[in-house]
Amino acid sequence: MLKIVVDAMGGDNAPGEIVKGALAALDERKDFMLVFTGDENLVKAELSKYKYDASRVDVRHCTEVVNGDDIPTQAVRTKRDSSLVVGLKMLKEDENVGGFVSAGSTGALFAGGVMHVGRIKGVIRPALCPGIPNVRGTQTLLCDCGANAECKPAFLAQFGMMAAAYAGVLGVEAPRVGLLSNGTEEHKGDTLHREAFALLSELKGIRFVGNIEGRDIMCGDVDVAVSDGFSGNIALKSAEGCGKAVKSLLETEFRRSPGSKISYLFVRKKIGRLAAILDYARLGGTMFLGLKKVVVKSHGASMAKSITPSVVQAVDACSGGLIEKITEAFARAGVTETPDE
Amino acid sequence: MLKIVVDAMGGDNAPGEIVKGALAALDERKDFMLVFTGDENLVKAELSKYKYDASRVDVRHCTEVVNGDDIPTQAVRTKRDSSLVVGLKMLKEDENVGGFVSAGSTGALFAGGVMHVGRIKGVIRPALCPGIPNVRGTQTLLCDCGANAECKPAFLAQFGMMAAAYAGVLGVEAPRVGLLSNGTEEHKGDTLHREAFALLSELKGIRFVGNIEGRDIMCGDVDVAVSDGFSGNIALKSAEGCGKAVKSLLETEFRRSPGSKISYLFVRKKIGRLAAILDYARLGGTMFLGLKKVVVKSHGASMAKSITPSVVQAVDACSGGLIEKITEAFARAGVTETPDE
């Protein structure tokens, strides 16, 4: 049976919210079992609070925790008995383990993933690929959104291939792939993006629709937005910042006067529904693309309700054959060696 | 008396909305006069619809128009009798002309500005600097937001100097200047941004507060966000896209059922006030920084209500001494020659 490992100690609300959220995922999907990495006593104390099918849950005891203060590359070398490193090693060593979910340090998870799990053949740089909610009620995959601040054109072409494969796993047929630039015309962008445009245009097997702008991400006209990690991160966080600003302004408006408070009661449900559509947590965590197994990063501040979709996301990526689809895409494109860069 | 030239033929709604909006600015500020560039017959036909102080309005006839389809660098060379080029030349030739407002092609306005108006001594690259509304109800200046897709570290340091000077003109004391990056830590960013960080840290006379993220732009913790033109453009448009998405989703929610329509009546005013805060138009146009005179780009789709604040913005920048303040900042920093780059 497919095993999904969950880092019980990662994130601001570990282990309580992590254990609670992961257990809830057992009801969402039937075809997998959970293995928690972390302090056995702490994890079991949390587990004892809930009713669940004990045959589907296991705990792998470990003694260390990677913190946000740790230097990622150093932590994944030295904290070898941490819940994060032990989880990543299980991905490599146990063929039944398909995926790992952690709300811990993104940097450590990324560095550890490359070191302990390894890259799919041909992948130059793994990338972070969150789903951004869009007005169609679906999601736009943004890849890379921060793992690679410094990119070469070939990296971006690969981000497009990997994210398109992931979109396929999510059920999108012939996903539309756009390149995030500072204008839609072909000549827009700096040298990096103009060269990436040329590479993406030539790629077989993906449906490249040309340049897109920041405002196109949330309108849902593309399924994949390809980006260097620097500007992808800025796009993600700028949209997030605007969303936060709107929420704060709406609340201020509706709390302005007693009359407003009453009218707020009328609209609270509406705004709640809006917030639900725009809620990143609903879409799960950020998928790491390019590693030999499925790795999902849940937000550091994740509560149980964000952990559940992240675990479901890992299960679905495994059963949907994400790794195989990326491997095939690279083979189809004739990329079969992992270059030094 | 200070003259502000307005390109009567630029933008989607020229000349009707341009003339109407510019005339309204005469009531907002008393100490300037308007000169319209454009087809005299068309402009006068629009002018005849309104009552205004004729001693404060002039028309400079010209026969050509720069279109969105024109190649900017070519158009500003060949369309020498266009409303855009004639306006820019007046900036250079008439010392009473302090500023130019156009809703025409950004590229042409930029190329023409550099060619016909020229750069302030020391400025390597002029930049686009819009004000982004923030939750404090003020604005965060984002510079550059698209003129320079390919940047060097020294450009970014200059964008910070120029935008800080502009923030001063807008009344901000000791403006806080942040560098837009993919994380707040000093080591974040690609080589370009890490080197720009070092330059900004050493600059005398500006208050550099370090790296900021996309989400910080709209929270108002900085007055100036320094950015390369590529990722600045992506930040601007991603925030804009999220704002649009929220508006569209809110409208859908409130039109869902008859009951919703009624509750919408209760909240329409609130949402209108929110929209006003987030309304870029209210803040005027995008200021061009680094040219020897004030140039303001109003949105191509500008209606009269967006033209009015753009003209006011040009007047205020002139009377606030924007050009002098930038010149002084460069002299203070010891930059007195315009480098070839």
C-alpha cells in the first residue's frame, strides 16, 4: 500500500495541528497509509485524541527537529535524525513511500530533497510549484516561485515541462503554458526571458501560448505560468498582499458604523465564499517538481485544515503518476542525462 | 506662469475625455495654464462644450498622432508633428513649460522623453514610478515598473534616489526605501539584487530599510519600493490582477440570487469606497523620473476622472520642485556626469 510520510514536527503548529490534519486525510482518500516522523511520545499523545484506523497509521521515531533558524544546507547534513531528514530518506529507501508532506523550513526541505531523494533524470533544477486560485474557481500553477532566484533559459523551459505534466495529473487536458513577462508581445522581457520564450516555443509536447502578464495569473487564461524563481516569488506575494489588503479594507469598511455591522451580517457569508475561492490552503501546499518522489510543502503557519489537502495532494500526485509523467516528458523531449548545468 | 502641456490625442478616449479631464484640473489648482497639443479643430470642438477661463487654456495645433501600433523609437523620430513629439519638444524649448501629460503610448513617451527632453545630469536610466495604493490610505511608489527590463545594480540604486526625492515632493519626510526581492533577508535575491542591496546600503541621503517582499508593497511599511523594471512590472500587474479577481468574484457573489441583490444594495457603498481606495486612477498617472522636465503617463484607457489627477500631479511635481530635488540628490551623492552606462 502507498505510504505518505508526514513530518509531524515541522511548522508553527506541530505536532498537534499536523497530526489532526493528516488523520482527517484518511477519510478523504482510502488507498494509502500515513507514517509520521517525529518524537514518538508527542505524536502518540496527539494520536490518542482521535479515532482512526490504526492499521493505516504508523510512527517513525526520531529525535531532532530542523528549525527556521537553521541554515538549510547545513541542517540537512548534520540533523540526520530530524523528522525532515528521516522522512526524506524514507522516500529514497522505501519503494512503498510515495510522498512526503512537511510544514517545516522550505529551504531545508528543498536542499534535503535534492540531497537525499535526488532529481529525476534530466532535471537541472527542481522547482516550487504552488497553485494560485483564479476567478474560474480552478488554479493556475506558478513554477518556479522561489527555489531558483538565479535562472538560465533552459531552467525555465524545464519548469514549463514539469508544471505541464503536473497540470495533466490534476486533470487538465492539454494545459496552456504561458511565460510570465513584462508584456504579452514576443519581444518583451529581458535576455533570460526572451531566450526562454524561444526554447519554450520549440518544445515538443507542451502547449506554449506565449507571454503572459502578472494580471493574467488570477484570471485563469493559462493553466501554467512559467517564471524564474525571483519574479515568480514577487508575483505570488504581490497578489497575496493585494488579497490581504482587500480583506483588511473590507473589514474596516464594515466595522465603520453600527449600521455597517448589521449589513456585514448580510454579506458575511458572501465574503466567506469569496475568501474560500481565494484561499490558498484549500488548494493544498506547494508541490516540489523535479525530485524522484512527491514532496509537498505546507505553509509554515498551517492549521489542520491546510494539512489535510496537502496530504490529499500528495496521495493524488502519487496515484496520478506525477513522477512517471515528468520522467516521460523529459524522455520525449530527448533530455535523458542530468547535466551539471 | 507655469504651463502644463496635455497630449489631447493620446489614449483610447482622446480627445473628448482628455480635454474634459484636463479642464477640470483648472479648478483643482490655480497657478498654472494648460496647453493642448493636437488637431486644433477637434480640440476646440471639445473645448466649446465647457465653461472655463480662456486665459488659462491654449491649443498648439499639430497634424499627427502616435498610435499604439507604432514602433516607439521610430515614431518619435518620424512623427515629428505628432501631439506627443510636439509636446515633448515644448518641454525642452519653453522654459515656462514644466510638465507634459499623455495617455498615449508608454514606449513612445519614454523614448521621446529621453530623446527630446533629455536626462538629468548623472541619470543612467529614467524610470517609471507609479503610486500603488496601500492599506494606510497613502501610496507606495514602485520604481522602476517597466521601462528597464534589463538592469544593472547602479540603475536600481538610482531608482531609489529618484523615487525617494519624489516621495519628498509628495510630502513624505525621510521616506523609507525598500528593495523588492524574494525574501527579506539580506542574502536573498539574485546577483543583481544582492549587488543593488550593497549599493543602496552605502548611499548617503536615503533611508534604506533593506529587502521587502511583494506582499509588503500594499501594506504601506515602505514609501518607496525599488525594483528592476521586469519584476516591478510583474508585481504591479499581479496585484492589479488580484484586485480585479476580487472585484469580479464579489460581483458574482452578490448577483447570485434575488436576496443577494438586496444585500448588495446595503453594501454597494462600502464596496465602492473600497474600490476607491484601490483605484489606481485616483492616484493620477505614472511619473517618469530622471528626465529634465516632469512627464506623467496617464493610463491608455483613461477617462476624464483619471486625467484630472494626472494633470494635478504634474502641476504639484513642478511646484514642489521635483526636478531640482532629483538634481540635488544626485549632486549630493557625487553623481554629476551622465555615464554612457
